[in-house]
Amino acid sequence: MTTKKKLGGLGKLSQFSGIKATEPITDVEIESKKESEVVQEAIPQGSALQRVDDTPLTHVAISPSTEKLVSINIKITKAQRDWLGLVASQVRDNNTEPVLPNERVYPQHLIGMAIKLLKAAEVDWSQVRNVEELRKALNL
């Protein structure tokens, strides 16, 4: 067995990257960040909230362009995926002039709009217990 050092004894590779070591983030900091994000998402835009001591809380609305995007994992049928792709492509093709990349329509934007439609639907969500009841509530 040889005693040859890695990188010919030059040290750690991270020493050459130019990136300074940072303090690790603790689990408590991660949890507090997650909680603040969840609380911020749970507050409807423009809502007036009251503290327990009746002092008003102010809520700064985040514009959609600066709101942080997150990934979700959903299962849809192949036909639904293909339809989303075709519709998004059709919407992009409707433009006669070039469109900025951040303004182009993709399937994720269509899904986002579907979520907005669901939120705007007059459904008593406390009464919905399964998919069939949701279909009836939405007249589908």
C-alpha cells in the first residue's frame, strides 16, 4: 500500500476554489425559515390581521415576479401532460413578435393559473371529502 497523498500533498481541493468556508446552518435556523415561509404563504394578499392584543399586523404583499418558486412533484396522465405542452406551445406561437423569456408561457404557468381558478371557485372546502365531491362542486 502506498502512502501517496491526494493531490500530491497540495492540500484540499477546496483551498483552490476561492470560496470561503461559511458557518453551517443549524436545523433550528432551517425550521424557522420554513415556518416563516409557510406563514407568509398562508396570509392572503391584502388581508388585515389582528394580534391577540388587538394590534394590527401589517402584511407586505409579494409581487408574483419576485415570489420564490418552489418545485412540487405531481402525477398527471400522459394525455394531460401532452395537452399542457400543446396549449403552452400554442400560446407561445400566438405571438408575432419575440417575447422575453420571463414572459413566455409554459405548462407550469398553466398549472399556476389552474390553482388560481381553484382558489377563486366558490367551493366550500370544508365540505369536500374526496375527488368525486370536488368534481360535483366544480360542475365537472
